[in-house]
Amino acid sequence: MPKSVMVYCPKCKKHTEHSVYLYRKGKERAMAEGARRHEEEKRGYGGQKYAELVRTAKTTKKSTIMLKCKVCNFVISKSGIRLRKLELVE
């Protein structure tokens, strides 16, 4: 995929050049409410809250492609594209 594409920008309300990059997840907080709750439910007898995944059926994961407008810096996300690996070329 090219590093920059001409796409419609909803903020500029016209087609502008956008830089393309892959979405990366931020670092999870260890003391977040959901993480603390999950740790508590895993403790003691009774096993997991939900089953631990033993084997995966899918060979690829759905990637989110981020498009950043070079004029106004507005970011659009294109989600749900199945890719093994995204290669950005000039």
C-alpha cells in the first residue's frame, strides 16, 4: 500500500492527500478497573471468567489502517481489513 493516498476528508469536505499508517494499540494500564476485576475473578477455585483460547482458527488478524489528512491533521480509521502484513511503499 502507498504511504500517501488521495481520499475524501470529512473535515476539509474535499479530497486531500492522506498519510497511511497502521493502528497500534497503546499500553494497557495494570490498575484499570477491568483488569483488577478480571484478576479477582481468576483468583481461587472456579477457573476462568471465560475460556482461555487454546488454538486459533484464523490465520490472519483484522488490521485498522489510519489515514491522516496532510492539510488539517484529521485522522480517519479504516477498520476490519484482513492482512498478514501491511507493506507501505513510496
